Amino acid sequence: VTVTSSTSTGHNQDKLTSVATSADLTGGTVPRWRENPQRLAWAVILGSFSVFLLLLITIPLGVGYFVRHYSVSQEALLEPTFGTLLLYTSPSAEPLAITDTRDDVAEGSRIVAAEESTQGTLGFVSADDPSDIFGSVQIYPGADLEIERIRQPYFERSTEPYRADLVLNSGQARIFSNTGDQRPVRFELQTPQGIIMLGDGSYLVSVDEAGTELTARSGNATLINEQSNEVTVQSGEHAWMTVDQIAEQTESPEQNLIRNGDFTESMLDTWNSYAIAENVAQGSVRIIERDGRRVAHLIRQGEENVPTEVGITQEINEDVNVYDDLRIQLDMRLMHQSLPGAGYLSSEFPLRVEVAYTDIYGKDLR
């Protein structure tokens, strides 16, 4: 403010003072970023560059993660082998009787093989090639199987495996997954006792109230029970688990279905003896000590042309569908015999082993 007259009036002095005061107040409200605009420009440039770098890294990573992990649900192929399977399409749905092949079994379905002679196959088919079955489950009588998830990667370039999450509530099943050049498969099988992680291979699984048993015909599997105990079985090994514990794997998957085969326990608890004789002395069965071990001693004496028989029997009552072969092994010592050969009227061979069974059609055979 320039004063041009030294003889200004009081009114003019007040006006000049007011103008000066207004100028001082205006200068005090200038934003700080205007004091150093270069600093603001550098901050904008560096912030933009940081955002650019962040997007440059996260966008490819996000796209790659999406391409790798994005999957779509698949439908399975259910084929009854014998009998009628029951299919529940949802937890609240009524059961459907399946007597023919059905190719629309979706996630959330439940399959029950209720009858003794009922069997079937659940196949997991690739959406890209319907002839490419990347895994299957052989369902045996008494099995109760739920399908939680069936997933296939959406993009062909994805390296993720096919995934099938199943629940076996009870019964027996045989699970196959491919071992060829196709995309790998990840099976996760849940049972009342824990979880089984299955790789490519072939596995036998049996579930009941006592526990879960697994035999690896090929491949390897990991069992984890509800207490987070864990054990891994390799090809040709066998293991079982309960809610509280997991058994050590064994070197051989063979199982002895006969109870008390060495006669070390009470015979009345496991074996039944019988004798057939007409108007002659009946035979007898005793458990005796011989050569350092306990054996069953069978004695039968009869007359010529008079059929007689004595023996022991045991009811095994086990489903053997999941086994590849069944063998009977016994040690026999013949103390005395006078029979010349085969036949019925007291001329048959001195000893026979007989297996009575029910076939897959429900017919009783020997």
C-alpha cells in the first residue's frame, strides 16, 4: 500500500489499514502444497509408478491363479452291475431305483446298495472327452456312498488334477484312479473315522462301526483320523484306523478270514462240529496237542457201504467281493485210512474241504 499524501484524513487512514489487514489474512490461508509444487509433482509421479508396479505384478498373478484353479462341476456315470441301486439326488429327495445306466449323477447325490446282491460302478468322466474316465468306484453290497464334489479344471493349460471328494458311510468299495498320461486325479474319501487321501492307483476300502480298513493294491494313500494321527501306506500294504488311533501299516494286504485257525482258543466260540452216521458209531472231534501245537483230531469209523461223516464248520459271513483271490491253506496228517478212492458209499476220499458261498446273483453254491 503506497501512501501518496502526508496529509491524509482519518477516514483514509482507516481504509488503508483495513486493506493491509485484508491482504495479510489472504496470504495466511495459502495451501501448503502451493508452497512447494515440485514436491507434489514428485509424490504424484512416484505414487502412480507404485500403483503401476503393483498392477503389473498382481494382474498376471491373478490371471495365472484363476487359470490354474478355476474349476467346474462334473456329473458322474452310475451303472448298476447287479440288482437295483438307490439314488438320492439330494438329502431331502426320495430315493430313485436305478436299474439302468444314468449319466447325470451330480454333486450332493447319495448312492446306497442295500440288497446283498446289489453292485454297481460310479464312473467319473472328463467333460472334454466322454470316453476318458479318469476314475471309478466299484460299489459293493451294503455300501452307502455320498458325492460331495466332482471337479475338473476349466482351462486345458491348468496343471491342477481332477478332484473327487466322496463320503463312504459304511460298506465296501474299490476305488480306481488313472495311472496313465492323463491329468492326475485327487480322491479324498471321508469315513466316520477320518479322511483318506488317495493318489493314482487301486484301493480297497471297508468301513463299519469298528473302523476303516484300506488296502493299497497299487499307488499310495494317507490316512488321517479325527485325532490328526496320520499314516501312509504304499502299494501292497494294509492299514486301518479308528477315531482314536491308526494301526501301523503291514507288509502284506492278506487277511485271514478264518477265526481261531490254530485252535488256541475255545473251539466252541468259533467252530461247530457235526457227525453223520446211520446205525453205526458216530465219529468224534477233539482238540489235542501234537508236535508242539494244538490240532483238531477227527476220528471216523464205519462199516462197508455205510456212509458216515464227521467234521467241523465255521460261518465266516464276510463279503469277499473286494478280494482278488481266495486261498485255503491247511496242514493235514493222515493217521490211518482204508478207503480206496472216490465215491459215496463209504469209499470216498478220507478228507475233503468244502466252501459254501453265495454268488453275486444271490444263489447259494458249494
